Amino acid sequence: MFRRFVALISLLGLTAGSPVFAATTPVASAAPAASAQAGNPADQIQATVTRVEKAWTEKGVEQMVFDAQGDDGKVYRVDTSQGYADGVRWDVNAGTRVVLEVDRNPDGTSTVFLADVVRTGGVAWIFLIFVLVALAVGLWRGAGALFGFGVTVAVLFLFVFPRIIGGGNPILYTLLGAVVMLGVNMHVAHGFTRSTLAAYLGTLAGLGAALAAAAAFVKLASLTGLATDDANYLFWRIGGKAYPSGILMAAILLGAAGVLDDVTVTQSETVQELLHANPKLSRRDLFMRAMRLGRHHIASTINTLLLAYAGAAMPLFLLSMSTQGMTAQQFLNTEQVAEEIARTLAGTVALILAVPIATAFATWLVRPSSSVHSHA
């Protein structure tokens, strides 16, 4: 797993990754350079498979020999059986776009590895389908949500993540980013109304609850934030710039931010609709009736969160449970499993507390004597 992660990072140009699949020396080698083994990063070259010479299955894994025309104009012959035993994990045929990793040897030759396939075209189609569905069903609301989606991506990749990598406090910058992202997204998607303002205030309170729960659960479970290979590699790469447990708590906070606005907006809109149906309801009646619906929402969302986190961590759970002789106590004591439990329950606690808080804000801001369409 660690080797694959390093290979992925190397594709992003972040490090000199270990090769995943070995190959023979290319038909046309590139110009000699310093050896990658001397500390220089290997070159990443995109290429198009021109011919698959042969393919076979060896010890249950697929191997093949193929030629690929690199974007640098050179032709490379790749023999995946010369590398690790993982085999070819992708559907590689003539015309397939692949990523080759070229290691320069001291004698001027090169060793080529099949590192990955080029999937940016497929990702672009996925995003296009997502946009079309959001616009076709959501109309203007969908357009607002897409704008908020862009804001979220910009805040995360231009503000939050660079600050953390640069040595900033991960909890502080994640919290600041969440405040901005939710403030823009919720008001653009749902309008600048009193009910949206109430939902936003309830969401901020929920973020505070998520942070408190994350800090308490991480301490209670003695979590280090180094339970996974990627967390270990990140800590090794950036050193003391960010403490692992802080990144874990920031991740919990970010995950909670993604679900809190759902329940807070629902509760705020519920109060508004109840008031629209019966303008004579007092604030106390509004709160009690909205909370009856809120408790149903809590019950369903708890199960939703559990399934969402279980789905994300399914390989981990299956791997742990398939270990010979592992007892239930050992399974729960594994730090990776305990981390997922803490992540799930911290977000759930924040969600539960956000429901009455958002409902209370809504009953005070959406006043019985005011129009349901009044703006903040």
C-alpha cells in the first residue's frame, strides 16, 4: 500500500516515487541524466500504447509486453513482468493513454516502469455529467450550488491546504476555511434570508461542537493521527510543520462541516413553513413542533453517517476482520478502526447538537409577526 501511495505522489510531481511496474530499456532512450538512485527524481512521461505484443497471466496476475509512443516522441517497450508482482491493474490496449516513469541509469540507459493510466479525460466526463444533472434538476438552485462548489475547491486548495503544508495550525485554518465556505455556499444556494442566517449560525455552533468532540475523542482513544500509510508519509515529508493529531482533528472538523448544513437548513426551513401554515404559533410552539421533525432527521442522519463512513473505510474493516485469529477486542483496539469510530461519532455528536441550536436560532430570527419572506 505504501509503495502504491508513493507512486501516486510521484505522479503528482511531489516526490521521486518508487516504481510500480518494471520494464525493459526503451527502444529509443532519452538523453542520459543523473541516476534517480542518486537522489534525482524520475521523469514522468505520458504515452499512448501503440501495440500489445503479448499478455498472459502469471501466478494469478496479468502481465504484458507492449510498445508505447511517448509524448516526447520516443518509443518505449514495457515488460511489466520485470517489476513487482502486482501485475497490470488497468485495462491496457492499443490506444490506451498511460503514464511511464523513466529512471535514468549512470551508464546512459533508462529503465521504464508503467506507473499509471491517464484518467483526466474520464474525470472531465464525470464532472460534466455532475454539472448537467445539477443544472437539469436543481435549476437556479443547482447553479448556486455549483458556484458554492467552486468556492469550496478554491478555499481548500488555495487557502487551507497550502497554509497547513506551510506550517500553519491545521485546526485553525480548517475552521476559518469552513466558516467562509459555509457562509458563501449556504447563502448563495438558499438565499439571503432570515432562515438561512439561522441555519448558518446553527452550523457554526455545530462546528464548535465538532471541534470539542474531536479533541475529546482523540484524547480518550489515545489517537496519534499516524494510523495510516498516507498520514505517516505526510508526517515524514513535512516534518514538524503540522502535528498529526491536529490534522486528524482538522479532518474530522472538515467532514462534519459537510453534513451540518443539511440538518440546520432543514430545521430552519421547517420553522419557516410551520409559521407560514399557522402565523399564530408562539416561538415555544414553533420550537417544539420543529424539534419533533428534527428528531426524525437525527435518527435517519445518524444511520446515513454510519453507512457513509463505513463505506469509505470498508477495505480497512475487511482487512482487519480477515486477519487470522483477530478477536473483536483486538479489532476495536486497532488504531485505524478506533480512528474511524472517533471520526464518525464526533461528527454525529455535532450533528445532534446542531439540530436544537439551529431550531432555536430559527424561532428567534423568523419572528411570528414578520413575513416569511423577510430578508436578513
